[in-house]
Amino acid sequence: MLRFVLRRLLDIVLVLVLVSFFTTSLVNLMPGSPAFAIYGSALTPQFLANFNQQFGLNHPLFVRYGLWVWHALQGDLGISFQTHFTVASQLGARLPVTAEIAVLALLFSLLIAIPVAMLAATRPGRLIDRMVTGLTSLAQATPAFAAAPILVYLFAVQAKWFQSSGWVPLTQNVGQNLLHAILPVATLVLGVAPIFIRILRGDIVSLLSENFVMVARSRGLPEWYILLRHVLRPASASLITVAGLSFGYLFGGSIIVETFYSLPGVGLLASQAVYNKDLPILAGVVVCVAVVFVIINSLVDLSYGLLDPRVRTSR
Amino acid sequence: MTVTPGETISPAVEGTFDARKRHRGAFRLGAGADRASRRRPKLVITACALWLGLLIVVAVFANVLPISDPSKVIGIPNVNPAWGSQFLGTDAIGRSMVARLAFGARVSFEISILVTLVAMVVGGAIGLLSAFFRGPVTFVADTIANTILSVPGLLLMLAIVVVFHPTIPVLILAIALLYLPGFMRVTRATAISLIEREYVVAARSLGASQFRIIARELLPNTAVALVTYAALALPGAMIAEGGLSYLGFGVQAPTPSWGQMIAQGQQQLNTAPWQVIIPCIVFAITIFALYSVGDWLRARLDVRGTASD
């Protein structure tokens, strides 16, 4: 177990070093100084010199990388090229929005996926199962940027139930906040829930043919009890894996969703940073997201042992 | 019909309603029922194949077909398709929606097919090499793959297009990077299971060179797994390209693309909703068709377990 954890830690450190090195080297990959990309022809030589001096762009790549890591370890992710705010403060201000949207989307996906998958899996090949399969394939085939306009057209333009854009912070007004969150969350749920349903349905169908389910049935236990007690727990291992992996989708989706619904989250920050060629901001976002992603995936790996005793003994 | 082991049903009652009711458990246990339901009806597959065929023909012959130039203003803006004067209407500055969709299909297919090919060739080669040589090659390949996978795909692509101007070759390489790890792992998993097989051992004992073993023994037998994964990667690449174009970092105007059409159309969502709804639906149908035909292909090739990443 210790060996496994150490191995895992080594992998994590290596991956994070590579990711952060890649983001630092973006400046070198860019043709000319980033100041050219931002200010274009309005740039004077004096200004360029100041700019390079201020952001430490005169140092060679490895020195810049060392400095970046040294500062990052102390919580300083640098300063934005454009707004001159610190990257950490920008990220901190926008993280709650993205986190709220992502957590709500994950929660609702699970709430929808578990009953629907059970319903379909206990009636394989029947009408309801085929309907679920058809609808999930259709939803899976609709990427966030195509689902969002359709949702807004149906529920904001036609039905006028929700706002199509804007944001009210959770701390300011809970009801308004949730009302603004519904459509963005629904867009993400449309992408994540079908995957959960498909995986869970497949798992439940194969688990229902296991001997322990037959034993439970022969003991006369009610079907709902078997599903919740004997089937859901082993099925949750793969569900947790997919939930961990869905973080990547949720973040990628949140770039689209936040841009579409103009929510002040990390995703919008990232797409604005690309537009403004604001490399420090983008680097901060990429590294932070990679850290979160890597931690989540490691927790997922560790959770297998907790959920399934067989994994614990074999390791 | 599936029956649990040791259970027999006499043919006389097999088909009756009572028997089915009595053996509902048996129906439920059936793994066979699962397979049947996953397979889509023939009609749907045929429709999907026809749709894709139509799109590809339109994309390839977009220059020759009697449609206007996608960047030419052909009439008044915001013509509603329901008026019937212009099939599928015009966009906010009066360009033909049909022409823009057709030339957008060209960009979508061009990029996603090339992405799949590039990722398949490079990823497959790395996978084969790391299966054959193990050790350091595998370590390096795995670390790079983990690094790519540790950043959400769209964010990684953004980090690439912030530096390089998003021309079509840049987009192809950026999106292909996302699918390298998948192709690599699929190939390696398959190749590792092949290396111990008799024919590979035989080739080795006959003194075949390393290159020959990789190229003539391993490569042809990983082809099915590669094609199966490619069927998944192709729609994924199309979505990735659409997402980038939607954000404005994909192919640049005047070249039209579906993602761009959605982004431009959404500004007219209140007044001219078809400008955004039509490309959305076309996109969704195309992805659905690609997935369906891919599933069908996988079932025909009948690969067990190798394609699930």
C-alpha cells in the first residue's frame, strides 16, 4: 500500500512539473514578446523594455520556470499581463462560481442517473430501456455548445421561465442565484448524466446475473432492496471512476457554458485570457485545474479499496 | 432467449405468456438481452449512414454544387426558412445558410478525419514501440500521456491556440494531441496481449528482426482495435473542433464552420432562432450518426473489451 501511494505521488509530481513547465514555456513558443501580441503596433521600444522587465521575460526559460515554481509554492501565481491584478486573486474570485456549477451538475447527474439506470437495467430490451438508450445517445451526441442555445430557446425565449444569462452570487441572494444556475447546470447535466446512465445500466445488468443476486432473490428479498443493497454498492466503483473523470468534461464544459451564459467563473476567465493573450492567467488556470484533476483521480483510486473489499485484499 | 444454467423450459410453454411471467427472472438475468438492446435498429443505422454519406458528398463537392459562395451576401438578412423563398434561410448579414452549412461540413470532416489519422498513426506507433520495448519507452510515453490527460481537453487546446495562430494544421495537431494517449493505450494493451502468442514467439525464434515483428506480426493484429477506437475519436475530434470554433479560436472567418455559425447565430436567438437552432441540430445529428455507425462497426468487427478505455 505504501509503495502504491509513493508511486502515485511520484507520478503526480512528475505530471505537475511537466504541466507547469509547459505553461511557463508558452511565452517562449510565442513568436516575439507577448507585448507584441497584446499591444501590436502601439508598442514603443521603451514600453517593451519595461514590460519585459516587469514580467521577468528577460530571464532564460529555466530561470523563469524556477522563479515561477518558487513563487507558486508560496501562493503567488504571478500578475496578469492585462489587468495587473494578481492571478491568485482572479482565480479566487471566480472559483466559487465554477465550483458551484460543477458540483450542482455532478449532484443532479447522479440523482437522475441512478434511478433511470435502475429502471432501464431491470427491464433490459423493453420499451423503457430502449427509450433510455435512445435518449442518452441523443444527449451524448449534443455537445454543450449545441445544447445551450436549444435550452435557452426553449426555456428562456419561448417559455420565459429562466434568465438566459447573468449571475447573482450565492452569498447575495440564494433564490436568484439558483434561478440563474438552472440553465447552465442543465446544460452540463445533459452532457454528464447520459454517460453515468450508460455505465451504471451496463453494470447493473451484469450484476443482476451474479450468484449473490440469485441468492438474495431466493431468500425472497424485495427487488428494490436487492438493487439498493446488493447491486448499487459494487456498481458504484465504476460510477465513482466516471464521476472523477467527468471532472475534465465538467471543466471543459464550463468554459463553453460560462462563455455562453456569461457567468463570471474560471472557464470564462480562461477563454478571456486566450482572447487577450494573457499568459499568466491562462497558466494559473491550467495548473490549478491540473492539480484539482490529479487529486480527484488519486482519491478515486484510493476509494476503490473502501468500496470493494476484494480490491483491498488483492493489493 | 436466455436461461439460467441448469434451468430448462419445455418448448410447449416457452412462448406462452404464463411461462414468460414465471421465468421473468430468467429474462432479467440474460446478458443476451443487453447486447440486443444496445444494438440500434437497422433503420436508424441506415438513416445515419445515409446522412453521413450525404454530408460527405456535399462537403467534397461543395464547390461544384449549385450553392452560393458561403461568404457572399445573396439577399436580405434574416430570411426565415418558413417563408419558403430561401431554403434554410439566410443569416444575420444575408449569407446563405445552406452554403455555410455545406462549407462548414467540409471543415468539420476535413479536420476530424485528419486528426483521427494523425493521432492513429502517431499514437499507434508509440503504443507498439512501448509494448515491444517496455521499460523506459513505456515510462516516458506514460508520463507524457498522463500529462496530456491531466488537463481538460478544451483547456489544453486553448493553451495551444493562445500561442499559435489557429490555422487548420495547428488545429489538427492540437486536437490530435488529445487523442494520442487513447490510441497509444489501446494499441499497447492489444500488442502486449499479442507478444506472448505462438506466432510472435515463432517469428522471433525464426530470427525475425525487431522491425519485422512489429510491422508484420503486431501491427496487422492491432488494426481492429485501432479502427474501433478511431470510430470513437472521430466524433470526439469533431466536437473539439466545434467547441474551439464556437469560442472563436477555431478556423477563422471567412472560412465558415458549424461552431462559428452557432456562435454568430446565438446573438439572434430572440429574433431569428433558426440561425442557431439549425446548425445545432445538424451538429447533433451528425455526431449521433457518427457514434451510431461507429457502434455498428464495432459490433461487426466484434472486438471484446479492447476498445473500452
